[in-house]
Amino acid sequence: MDKQTLNNLIALSKRNDRQSFRRIVEEYQHMIYTVCFRMLCNEEDAKDVVQETFVRVWLNLSKYNPENKFSTWLYSIATNLCLDNLKSSKQKFKPELTGDTLNSLISTENADQQLINSEL
């Protein structure tokens, strides 16, 4: 999509033209999905972040500065949402390590025994 067409679609989208915004989404959704999937390594999470990205773009289109490249603005929104997703999923998954579990993970005895068994 050339820059003039994109600028026209953005201008129409700012005036709540949903069809114009749909064309923008169709143009950029694959790029954004690829970025999100690479960062999150999860198809469903990537799809959710892509959707959230375009919701944020729609709600904040008035803040877009046409002097900047649109794809860069979109990319920054998507990557920030991915980072937020990774942070929140990291907080959700906090395994409780008891002393025994921790010792078995740290213990070299088990590793030494596995090496001896594999040599035999």
C-alpha cells in the first residue's frame, strides 16, 4: 500500500469510517501477528495481542503523528502489548519450590548417576 493511500485511509478512519480501518487491518494484520507470535511463542496469545493492538490503534488513531511511519507506530504498540503479556504470564506462573524440590533440582548426584547410567 502506498503512503498516500494509507494516509487517506487513516484520515477516513479518524472520522470513524470502519471500512477504511478494515483495509488498514487487512494490510497489517499478518505483519503484527508474525511479530506477536515470535515474541509470545503461543498462537492464541498472539491472536489476542493482535486484536488488542488494533483496538488500541482504533481508539488512539487521533494520537498518530503522520510524520512517523505508520507501521513503526503499529509495531511499537504490538511489541509493548506482547511485553505486558509476557510480564503478566510470568506473574501468573510462580511455581512454589519447597526445600526438597529445590535440592533435587540443584543436586549433582542425580546428574552424575544419569551420566553413569548412560555410559553403561
